[in-house]
Amino acid sequence: MEKNLVRFVWKYGKLDTIKTLIVTFMTFPVIYISLEIPKIIVNDALGAGKTPVAFPVSFFGLRLEQMNYLLVLCVIFITMIVLNNWLKFVLNTQIGLTSERMMRRLRFTLFEAVMRFRTKRFQYMKQGEIVQSVMGEIDALSGFFGEVISTPVWQGGMLLVYMTFIFMQDPVLGAAAVALYPVQGFLIPKLQKKVVRLNKARVANVRKIADNIGESVGAIEEIHTSGTANWHLALIADRLYESFAIRLDIFKRKYLIKGLNNFMIALTPFAFYLFGGIQVIQGNLELGSLVAVLAAYKDVSGPWKELLNYFQRWNDLNSRFEMVVENFSGDEVYDRERINGGADDPQAVLSGDVTLRGVSHGPGSSGLKGATCAAPSGKATAVIGGEEGGRDMLMRMMAGLVEPEQGRVAIGGQSVTEASLPVIARSLAFVSSDSAFFAGTLRENLTYSLRKSPALLSEDERKDARERLAEAEHTGNIAATPFGDWTDYAAAGVADSSALNERIIALAGRVGLAEELYHLGLQARMNPADHPDLAARILDARAELGEAAANDSEIADIIEFWDAARINQNASLLENVLFGMPATAQDSIAEYAEDPKVLTILDSAGAMKPLLAAGLSIAEQLVELLGAVDEDSSLLDSFTDYSKKDILASAEIVDAARLKADWKPKGDEKRILLSFALAFVPVRDRLDVLDETLEAQLLEARARAQKIENYDDLVVGFGGDRYSPALSLSENLLDGKRRHDRRSAWRRFDAFLEAAVERGGLRDGVTAVGLSAPLGVGGAGLSASSRRRAALVRALLKRPGTLILDGVAGGSSEDEASVRAAVRDEMAGRTLIMALSFVDAAKDFDHVIRVNVDGTTKEGAPAAMLEDI
């Protein structure tokens, strides 16, 4: 990566820069003409020159009297102004375009470098530092990239035009105009160099502060138990003082530079008025020329200031650019061949024994010392011992995630550290106890390892993406859209998406994830258009379930069934007013407070006024209950359907309502109060909101809502034969709501519901729907055990030649033994390497490697290795 800002811009933005320079040079003659015209108007058209003009005058073949001559000159003058401003608009737009393209390229290049970091780079370069470098530290460059080459040419060119014009009027005034420029040009950069050094020190200190804060947050429990908070506070205070001292020094020097510059600029007009005035009085200089010189010099100060400012910014931003680039370069960054080599060759794989020869890495008992061992190809190898860290190191080296300090790790004789990452990824899979998950659906996470082939777009999609892809190529980004289907079905051994789903569900069943999938499916929302058969069977099951529940008094007592004539105390007020749910699903009920269609229904039904009154009552009670809590308070978690931000904002709304008797909520206030009311569930939230008056108003609004002409198009009503995409699958199975005051009996109802699902043959369909359930950030929607099982499914799905498991299913429980058996069966005839904490399980493997306390290794048949323990 280029480490110099000018070379970076010229190398990657040459075409855009040339376009900018062409427009820049077009502005110069326009500027000169716009300076010359006022002088001609004053001296010739108005007759203020030393030699009077005889009218009529000849002007491009036209004979013009004085008035017409003045008019033509003024038209030319205003034309030049319009043309000059239009060229500036084009120029600034081109500069902005260049800047944004360069910023996009730089950010992509830095992130692409992160993808090529060796794992040891992350040991000292923190996640926050990387994010700050990619997003924060270079942000100031966003408007500067386009100016790197164009600004000195543009501003320097304008300065040259103005100076040329001034010299053409009078050489003495021209000499006065440039007299102080050498002094400024020498003095200002020298002062600026110190500012640049201070800025580098400031950035380095900010990174230290960020590291200290991150380290303290990560060790907060240790700080609390050790009572060392004051030491950490003192450390941060010292760092903050360093930052304060550096920034104060920067401010002083910057404003000293600015003051000196302004003073020197102000001296030149003094010379113009003195010496130019003398010249006019003595008749050696026309008044129009002096006026033109003064006007030109007024404009000269702009380019000169811009040039000085440019060089100040250049010194600062170029040093920042160099620091950031250096952070993303070096020996700990793989070359691009290591990242992309063999990506297009499906036959390029590593196969054979996984061997370590004389491998040493890491400190003390947590590392390896001269480790030599082999996991035979096509066999199941157990790795035991090394609980201090040596075993984890060994497993990660076999997966190519850690490069040994000494020795060699190979698969089939080919060094793992020399193989490209696509070849390694195609050859093996690695699963640890802390495998990563991403925000998205469970299916997207399970098929993550198959996301290899850029999506094939239809003709319409290509047309829509054409500009986006063209810009990607122009800025050095990957010319592919993240949308569409990237799945490599061949790698999973299936033909299409449907077959892949079946394979996922089968694997989930084998490793014990099927039950989790089933429960996720029950809580997931489903578009009936995507699963029409399942939706129809759920509606059939709902009718049967309703009849069965009505005949079972204990079950009937757990459910509050829908009744068109009364309010359901266990449902939200939105459900109660609409007696259904909107046909368009939202992530939460509160979001319907901004849905135009829902707002139209509520207005038409006359529900808005009572709902806003209910929302204000909720806000008042929240303020009374919660008081002055902050956003991290656990008390806010008691109201799961209300936004924490909105709860905290409710105090201001309540205060505003109390101050004015005729207060009416508007804008965000109205949205917050309406969201409170729509999400309010009387029995669950236990606030004194729903009285007889409000119930009557809501029932009247319900009756009016159902009479709205397009009600059935906007709302999926309760008690009918339609599936609601805004409700979860389990909610669609019920013709009512679970009673929140009968939570202790919910498990019995779950069993009742599951029996109904089994009778209706819905389990497989529900399990398949579970694949579309969102997991949240980091897979928060799954338990730790389920995340490990999901990671195992993800690894098995791509059918690796070698599977390495570290911290997964290595324990003594029957459940883990079952998973081990399933994995061994799936990997039959292929290489399996599994770390075991339960040593006795090694007897079921073909080969055993033991990591000793001293970092050496020993290997052999299971019987011999277990006897030696």
C-alpha cells in the first residue's frame, strides 16, 4: 500500500485528478477576464482613464456609444461571474467525487488488510484500535483526497493569475504584493513542523488512553476485587493531562501561525494605499487600475490563505495517513496470494496425514517445545493433555491459525503455513468452544462456510447493480454484491436450497440441535406465502387445538380466548383495537406507532385520542416507578416491549404535559406515547391504565375499525381462517393469548401445544422455519451449548477432508458422547482430530496424541497411551 498521500491519490485516482485539473485550468482565463473588465469599465466606459475614449468605439465589429458600451461590458462581466461560479461548482463536485472514491478505496483497502492479518497481529492490535483507524482516524481525509493535487494547482494558479494582473497594472504594486510571501513561505512551514510532531504525539496518546480504558473495562471484576480503581483513575488522569498539554501546545502554535499570517497579509493593502495613492496623485497610475489592483488583492488573500491552510493540513493529514497505513502493513500481513490463491480451483486441496515436526511455539507450559506427531489420514485422532494451553496451540496450528516459531506443520507433506487460505478452508474445518456467529438468521450462520461463490444476478438485478458494481471496480473494491445467493451447493453435496435445508435439519438432529431449531421455529414469524402448506396445516391445527383446550378446564384456564365483545387483558392494546394484527410484520409492536397504514386505521377508528391519553398515563407511571435511572439500569429490562431510550425520554414529556393545560403531543412525543400505548399489555405490565372508560372507548374504536373499507387488506383479524405474518408460529396456533398471571402453568400448556404439533405432523415444518429465526449479535439467540452444536453443523455441512474440534463434545456426559459418535460416523473415511478433556473417551479413537506438561508430545495406539497415563 502506498504510504505517501500524493502517490496514493495519483496512483489510484489519476483519471479523476486529470479531469479536475482540466476544469481547474479552464477557470484561469475566466478569472483574469473578470478582473480586467471592471478596469475597462472604470477607465474606458466611465471615462476615468488618463486618455479619454472617443465614442462610438469599435467592439468586435460593432460601433457602440458610451451607454451601449457600458451595457455590453456589464453583460460580459456578469457572464464571467456566472461562468466562473459554474466552473467552481463543477470543480468542487469533481473534487468531492475524487475524495469519496479515494476514501472508499482506502477504507476497503484497510479492511482487506485486516482480512490478511496473521492471528498474532490481533494479540496487540485491539479491535477498537482497528475500528478507530478504519473509521475515525482517517475521517478527516474524506474531504482532502480530492484536494491533494488539485488545491495547490487551483489556488496556486489563481494566485498566479491575480499576481500577473497586478504586475500588469503596476510593477511596483506587484512587487509590494509578493514582498512578504517568501517570509511567510519560510516561516509558516517551520512552525507547522512542530505542530505535525505534536499531532503525532496526540494520536499516539489517544491510542494509549483507548487501550487503558479497554483494558480496565475488560478487567473490571479484578479491579473491584483488588480495590485498585484509584490507581486506574490516576493512570487515566495522567494520560488525559498529557493529552491536555499536547493539545494546548497545538492550539498556541496554530493560532500563532494564524496571527502571523493575518498580520503579514494586512501589511500589503497598507502598501497599496500608500504607494498606489501617491502614484495616482502624481498621475503615474490610473484610478481604475488602482481600484482593480485593490479588488484583485482582496481576492488574492483567499488563495494565499488556502495554500497556507493546505500545507498545514497536508503536513497533519499526510502524517496521519502514513501512521494508519503503517499500522496495516508489515510482515504480519499476508500477501494477497495467501488470501486468494487457489480460490478458483476446486481441486486444490490438502490431503494426507496432518504432521508436526520439531514445532516450538509459546511460553512455558502453555506452549509447545519440539513437538513431533502425526494425525493419520482417514482416521480419528484424539488429543489429550496440554490443559495448560499446549493442546489448544497444537489444534490451532493444525488448522493453520497459528504459525510456529520453529518447526513445520504440514498436511500430506505440504506446509500449512505456505498454503493459501482458500485451499486450507476447502481442505479442513476447525471448530472451537468460542466459534463466531454473526447477526442474521440461523440458516445464514449455518451455511456461512459455504458462502464462497459470488451471487449470480438476473438481468434485472444486474441492471440495478450496474452503477454500484462499476463504482466498486473504479475504487478497487470487490466487484460483487453481498445480496443474492452465495452458497456453494456442490461443496455441501446438494443440488439446491431445499436439499440443503434437509441436510441442515438432518445434521442438527444428529448433533442434538434439532430441539433448539424446533423451539426457535415456534417463536419465529413466517410469511404464509413462503410456506403455504404449513400455514394451512397450522390453521387446521388451531381449530383442533381450540376445541381440545375448551374441553380441558386446566388448559382453558391458561388461555384467554379472543372475544369480539370484550378487551383481552393479556393482549396488547394494538391487538385489542384492531382485533387482529397488521398484515405487514414489524420487528416490534412499538414500531407500528410509525406505520402509516396503522396510523390511518387508528385515526379513522377514533382510537388515537384515547391511546395517546393511555400512553401519557403509562409515561407518568414509568417516571414515578423508575425515577432518575440511567440507560444501563436493570429496572428498564422490566418493560421489554418499551424502548429504553423512549422510557428515559418520558420524563421530559410528562414535565411538558404538566406545564401546559392545553398541551398536545407532537412529533417524537406523539410517537413515544403511542408506542407505549400500543405495546401495553394490562396483566403483564401491571400499570393502572385500563379502566372502564378506556375499555369502552377501545371497543367502540374496534367496531369502527372493522367497518373500514379495506380493513381485511390491512389487518389479519382474530377468529378467522387467515395466518398472521405479524405473529409467531406458536401464536398463530392459538385462538387467544397466554395468561400472564398463570405463568407457572405455561409448561403444561407447552406440552399440550407440542402434542398438538405432533398430531398435526407439523414438527418438521416448524423445525424448518426455525432456520429463519434471527440470532442477534454474536449468536445471542442461542445458548452457549447450542452455539457449539451450531458451529459443528456448519463445519460438517461443507464436508471437510479434515475436521479439527477443540473444546467441542470432549467431555464425559452422555450427551457429548452421543455427539462424538455422530461426528465419527459423519467423518468416516476422513480425518478427524478431536481434543478431549475426558481422557477415557480416547479408547474409541484410532490414534491418540498426548501433549505433555513440558510442551513435548507423545503418540500411539489408544490402549498403549491410556495405560501410560
